[in-house]
Amino acid sequence: MNVLPDCEMINIQDINTAYARLAKSDVKYRFVIDMASLKME
């Protein structure tokens, strides 16, 4: 049996919003930061 968590991918720029949602208990999924969003353009 393969049990995996449900994830919500976010950009690093959205980390403050994700933290605020966590503080309000407005989270259904585990947050995963998209490391490609760290690249400077």
C-alpha cells in the first residue's frame, strides 16, 4: 500500500501568505515550495 500526503505547491514568493493561512488553520494540504521559483530572472 502506498500512502502519500496531499500537497499544495507554492512559490517562495507566497511563503508569507502560506504562513498566515497556517496560523488561521486554513490549510488542507501540506505546503511544498517550488524550488524553481527561487531563480532570479
